[in-house]
Amino acid sequence: MHPSLEVSNLAKLPLTLRERANASVSGSATHTIALANSLDDMLLRHERCLLPIFYAALDPTQIPTFRKSISSSTAAADFLRGGPIWLQCAAAIFSLRAIWKLKTDNLVPVPTYMDLWNRICPWIQFLDEFYDLLPGPDIMAVHMKYGLYLSLFRSFRLDPDVSNLINNTPQLCVVVGRAWSLLMHTDSKDDVSGGIGDVSYFFGRFFEVQTLISPVFDNFVSGAGGQSQLASLVVSQITRAAPAPDAEMSRYALLLLGTTMAFVDEPVETEDYVFFRDALLAQGIVPAITTAIQALSYSTHQLDPMMLTAFLTALVSLLSVFPRHKWLVQSLRAGLMNAIIRCGGARYIDHTRLTLNRLMRDILPPATVYRSVLIPLRVSLRKTHNMAPSVQGWNDLLRIVEPRFNLLNRYDLGQFPKSSVCDNLQCNAVISKPLLKCCGGCRAVVYCSAACQRADWMNGDHRWRCMELLNFRRTRQYTSTSAQDRSFFRALVHHDYLCRREEIAIKELAYIRQERTPYLTFDYTHGGCEIVAGAVEDHEAVVTDDEEEEDRLSSDSESPRRAPRIFYLSEDMVRAARWPGRMQMHFMEVLVNDSEPARGGDGEKETFKWTFSLRYPLGNGGFMQGLRAIAEEVPESSDASEECQGRVRELIRREEDGFH
């Protein structure tokens, strides 16, 4: 023990003060509290001698006894104001404050830091563990109490040995997490040295030697009150630092933003972090970061471009998470296009070029198939039409979205067909949508009459498709996409089908010549539309043992035999193979998620195919019949010839077979 902590130092005090000090050392909590409260009125030479009192009051050997008493219901009276345990804990709190006061007056020798810390740390952990039972606001406001704890953490880190001990005591993260939640709404907005400033300081130093994804993460979560609460703190701190795109970036604001980077830019996406990232997204991290990027780009401070780049990288990573379009809509409404223009300026482009290129290549273009994305994107581009950044992909994006904006206008004006087709392929009647009734089981197919529904159930395929369609409506792809977005998908496929009908017909001819059933995939995963043709028969038919037995039994009865299951996307492929003259399958492939190798992913993209069927009403399948005639009359080697293309164009002009 260092000599300045010896009780013998009390002999240097005046008689009256020495008597009170001796009583305190003997265990009188009341005298300890009184001496701590009178420090401001004492001479410095007397204050220096009182350090042993507060050192003795923080004896950690009392803590196990107190903890055991807390678990006993018979000791409840001890926690009432003035009870023995209440007094001892109150004395400990005042002793902590007194040590902090002596330290700020430079009356605590550096060699005593380790001895003091070995007593301060257990008491802070104990007081935090039972903060709702032990002396509360009547002794010291809760946020002030936790501000005191953080100030002690920060000041004692000046000793290298204590600093190393703090870094290797992950339980302290519980205290820091709780302090963060308590101080967020009470701390001064300009104080760099206290409160939230201390939280930020602790995070900055702690993450120099630790990563967020380590056992200490659970302690942060516990202190904050759960993952959702911790995520809320992160978002609140970013919003507090940058409440608006043109908010002034003070030193305090930059400190707040710097602290949150450890939570939003974690490079190792473990399972724990994925759950926390989802909590961040649910709390509104995307618009908060988008606003912060704009505020940073407008800052007149000598800003480190690395902070802006780090936030931009974090934003792009979050915009890659399923469902991408939902987060992109939030970012666009918060000013994403303005942020791109600002980050693409001469001041920052050298630091942000790679991240902006990924945003303009992999994030924005594939999402322009969603109506919900096109609406805020159109508004944003109107506001920034006179500003064109030197960002690769900007002009490519404009070329993609201009025709889709025109399509959006037509869609919103109701210029697309309001009719649909009865799903009984033996009927295929084109009827106004309000007159069609949907299946009560899957609610995914429609019929013009009850007779058609019975016919499709008994003689068609719906008895095998109903549960499959119902399960699809429960998938995350379906539930995360609004009805208006799904309807716009159909309009977009309709538009691209009609605009590129000649190209499509030439692709289909290759399969018709082979007497196979063509289907089309409209690939929007790169922003534009790439149309790929394929044959239903190319996909392997997989029949399970149960299905073989079911087929054998059904062959001995009057019930229709089930068609072999084609293991691809859905049993719509089976229908297309069975009814080539009545329907054709179209798939719309969209990008739903992608990972970046540098952030722990494998760099592969996850796509999803929406199913749309082109239906030929009875008596109006002339277009496919015309293609078959061309296939029979024109040699295969002439598919690209003017004669073949001319006949296809003539067929397109002559036949109006509709698209339903």
C-alpha cells in the first residue's frame, strides 16, 4: 500500500477534524458522507490527508455480504433510507465522488492509482448491478452518478497498468452501456470532456484493443437494456450529432459520430452482429447515416475525409441488406442523391470514388424496378438536375430510369389493362378484374365462375398448386414487397415485352424449331433488362417415392393423375409444358441481396425470380402459331436474315394476342 493511503496520515489533521476522520475509518458511514460533502470548504493540506478515509470506505470485502443480503427478502428494511446497507452504499458513492474531487485537485499521487482502482472497480460494478435498489436520486441523480463512474474510468486510464486492467475487464462495458443510455438525453450538447464525451472516449480507447464482435458485446447489450435499445442509442447519437443535412459539425459532434463507427462499420458479420445490424436498420440507421454524410460533406472544419468515407462505406453495406429497396427508399428520402453529389465533388472524390462506384453500379440501378424506389428517386433527381457529379455510372443510371419514370407516369394514370384472365386454362376468358373471384385457399389465382374453379381443381393443376402458392405468399420476398411494387413489376415486364417483341420472337424461334416449350427470363439484376430464353423441358423432372405411389393410385381411379413435379421455381412450369398453346412463363429476376468480399461475404449475389404468365385467350393463340409456321417455312440458318425478321415484324403487326 502506498504511504499516502495509510491511516497514520490522519494524525496531521486538526483535532476536531481528526476525531471525525477516525470515526469514519472505524466504520461510521455518516461521518464519511459528512467529510465528503465538506471537502470544498477545507484547506488543500487537510484534503490531502483525507484520502485514506475514502480508501477505507471502499473496502471490497463488504460487497459479498451486501450481495447476499440483497438476495434475502428479510433484509428489505436494510435498503430503506437510513438502513445499514443503504448508509454503507451511500458512503461508497460519496467516497467515489471525493476521490474524483481530490484527483482533479492533483491531490492523488500517481503511484496510488492501482491500489485505488482495485477498490473503485468492484464498487462501481456492484453499484451498477443493483442500481435500482441502492441509493438513488435522493443521494445523487442517476445520470450524475454514471457520469462520475465514467470520469473515474477516464482519469485512471492515465496509468498504463490500470489502463491495461480496464481493457481486460469486459464487465465494465455493462456500466458504460447503462451510462450511455442514461446520459444520452441529459448530457450537455457541447461538453467534450464529460458525460457522452466520456462514453465516446471510452469507446475510442477500448476499440483500439478490442473488436465489437467479442464477448464484451453482450455486456454492452446488457448495459443498454437489449440489442434494440443499444441500436436506438447508436441511431440517437448520430441524429444528435447531425440532426439536419446542413448541421454544423462541432468538435463535439465529430466526437459523437466517431464513436458510433465501431457499431455501424463492423467488418466481421458474425451471427451476433447480423441480429444487431437488423436492430440498427429497424431503428432508422439508414436515414441517420445519410443525413450525417451530408452534414460532414458541408462541414467547414478541416475534416478527416476518412470519417466521411467510413460512413459512406457503412451506408453502402447497409443498403445491400435484404430488403434492399426498403432501406434505399429511406436513404433517398433523407437525401441520398445529394450525398452522392457532395461526396463526388473535387474535395472528396479521391477518397470516395470506389464506394460511390459500387453504389452507382450495384445498389441503385437494380432497385429501379420498384415503384417505391422510383418515386423518391424522381423527386431527388429533379432537385439535383443541374448538378452532375464526376461519379462513374451517373449517366448510366439516368439512361435506365428515364424510360421507367415515363412508365411510372403511365402506371399511376391507370393506362395499363384493368382486365385479367381466368386461371382455368380450359377457359382462359379475359374479364375485368373486379368480376374475377380469387381462390379462398391461396388467394393467388382467379376464376370467372365457380364452375371454372371446380374444373381447375378436378381436371387442372390447382389442387397441387394451392398450398405451394399459399406458402409462397408467406415468404420474406413476398411479404417485404408491397402490392403496388408487385403490380408495377408486371407492368414493367409487360412494357419490356412489348418493346422488344421482335428480339424475343427470334429467341423463341430457336426452341420452337426443336419442338420445345420456351419460357423467358427478364433479368433486371444489373439495372437494365436482359432477356434470356430457355426451354421448360431442360429442367430435370423430379418425382419422389410418395408422388410415384400417388400417381399409381390415381391411375386406377377416375381422379386426374398428377403431372410429374418439375423441380425449378413452381408448378407453373408444369402448366406451361402441359398447355403450350394457352400460356407461356415469364420470370422477372431481381437482385434481393449481395455481399462484398471485403466485409466478410463471398461476393455472391442473391436473386429472386417473380413468376408472370403470358396467357393466350381461347381462339387467339395466333402469335405462337405464326412463329411455328415461320419455324417450318424458314430454314434455321436464316433466323437472323432479313426475310425471317421481316416475317416476325409482320406477324407482330398482324396479331394482337394481348398480354394478361
